[in-house]
Amino acid sequence: MFPKLVLGSCLLVLTFALQQLSVSAQEAGTNKAQGPNYKVEVLSVTTKSTPQNKVVYLVTYSYEFKGRTSVYVNALGTVPAKGKFSYMSFEPSLEFRESASGPIIVNLPLEETIIGMGSDSTDLPKESEFPQAFRSDRWTPLATFPEAAVKVIQKYFPSGYAARQNGPVNYYITTYRNLPVQNRQLRSQVAVIVSQPYDTSGNSFRYRVQFIARDRPRLSNDWRYGDDRDQETITTAETFINQLVTELGGQR
Amino acid sequence: MTVTRARVILVGIFLVSLVIQVGVVVATYVEGAIAAKDLSSLLPKLLAIYSVHLAVIFGGIFAQIRATKQVNVQPMPFWIATVVAALWNLLLLWRSVAFGVAGFNVNIEDSVSSFSTYLDDASKASSFLVVGALAFFFTKRN
């Protein structure tokens, strides 16, 4: 009788201890990944929805990979081995690779840290809405581009941008921002896509900048695109893009 | 007061109100505060709102246009009809004027959708105010 009681108590304690251990391990792993040579910490994750009812993850994270000069992050591209980024991601996980086609170092599923109310929407244009025309320039070296592009994007688009990967090309798609126009009855906006890499040659590649401008009269609810837009919107958007492209080129 | 005079006053209330509202919407478009697409949706909406009442009014007028006999109306029904007709029109008119003011003053926020929704809701909910009065005055035999 006594040994059975002792054995039963031991099993109960062991089960409880294992449960606690499992919970602690899960807590430690939530939005964090750590290894002998790396540390990734997701600081915040919030879900938002686009006008097309797609879910995007507004994620802020920091990372460090020792013994490397660069790593490859899905949708963002080749980045320095240590850094911090904040953007909207279409992917539910964060993936770090040795290079664009190299092995995965760490894959971290994103778990929401701030639960939204479900109606938090972000006005993110679709890639297909952008005109095909683009401006292009060459960049060297590979790893410095995302940081430089993000710096310029965040300066002009404080509402943020989304990062998406389509095959070997990474797209940074901004939300719309207002354009300063003279006509007080006009509301004009612009959004930008920066994509890379194209025509890669060694450590050098080309990047592209595309933009979409739209406007509406002040009391109107519907945005106008294409030929319906006011000429002032088109002119102001082009001036703005010239400034952005010049500033991006100056980051080299 | 004769029925004809009472009818003229009631027709005047509706027509003046409609003309002011159409004028406000057109002026807002000319000012550049709304798009051509909005103009083409708001003008038919205003006409549709007034179409039922104006159909009763003009139907009554043309049906009895040859009548020459002068018939007096009781003051009480006439004043009630005038007040409810004015009230119904004011319910729409104030919002149209507010929309027009917002069109010219960039510090006032408004939108085509909220104006359009108001016109729909207010006209539907308040049409009971004038239907009876118009039917009484414009289908009444001289």
C-alpha cells in the first residue's frame, strides 16, 4: 500500500513538473529564437487587413547573426547580419537564410502580441494596380540596399510598408501618403513599390521604383485613377518620385 | 382662400426647395469639391426624391386645368398642409445647404456618401408628412 502511494505521488509530481516545463519552454519560444550564433526577437506583431481583405502582419523585430556579414530575410532580401526592421508582412513566419537560395538558419512563426479589434485596416495598394512603367538604378553592395530603402521609405511613408517576396524578387509596397497640392479642393495620394534584385552581377544589382498616384475632389468618396486624375496630381506625384529616387540613390 | 391659390403656394414650396438644392449641388461641382460622377448620382437622386410629390402635384394640376369654378378652402387644412410641406422640404434643404457650405469652406468636413445617405433616409422616413396633404389639395375637385 505505502510503496504504491509513494509511486503514485511521484508520478503526479513528475506529470505536473513536465507540464510546467512544457509551458515555460513554449513561453520562451514565443516570438523568440536563440541559438549559439544567433538571436532573433520579435518585439511586436499586430494583424491588419487590406482593402482586399488580406491579412498582413505588422511586425517589428531585431536580430543578430554572429560570424556572418549578411543574411537573407524572406520578402526583405539580403540584409546586414545585425539589425532591426519594422514592416507589414504577408507571411505568418519570419525566415532567415544564409543567402537567397541558401539553407534556412531559423524560421520563426509570428504570434500576435497586440490583439487588434478586427477592423484595423491599412490602405495598401495591390501590386497589379501599379503601372508597368518604372525607374531603375544600379546598387552595390547587396546587403546595404534594404536598410537604405527602408530609411527613405519610412521618411516619406510613416504609415509603413509591406514586404513581399515573389520568386527571387522582393517588393516593398508602401501605403498611400498625401501629396501636397495647390488646389485646396483636391486630395491627392501616392504609393510606391521598390523592388529588387534585377540583373544581378556579383555584388551589384538593379532596383526598380514604381508609383501609383490617385486623387479625389475633397467631398467625394471615390478615388480617381488613370486618365480621370487631375493633372496637378500627376505632376506633383512625379516631382515627389524624382525626389524619392534621388534620395534613395544618394544613400549609396 | 381659393384652392388654386393654395395649390400655387404648395407647388412653390416644393419647386423653390428643389431648385435651391439642385443649384447647391451644381455649385459644389463647379467649385471642384465633388466629381462629375458625384454630380451624376446626386442630381437624379434629388429628382427621384421629389418625383413622387411633383407627380401628384402636376397630375392634379393638369387633370383639372380646365376647371374655372373658384372654390374656397378652409384655412386650417391649408395651414397644416403648408407647414408640413415646408417642414418636409426644410428637412432636406438644410442638409443640402450644409453640404454646399462644406463645399466652399475647406475647413468643414463632409462627404458625398453621408449627404446621399441622409437624403435617402430623411425623404423616406418623412414622406408621410406630405403625402396626405398633397393628395387632399391636388386630387380635390374644384
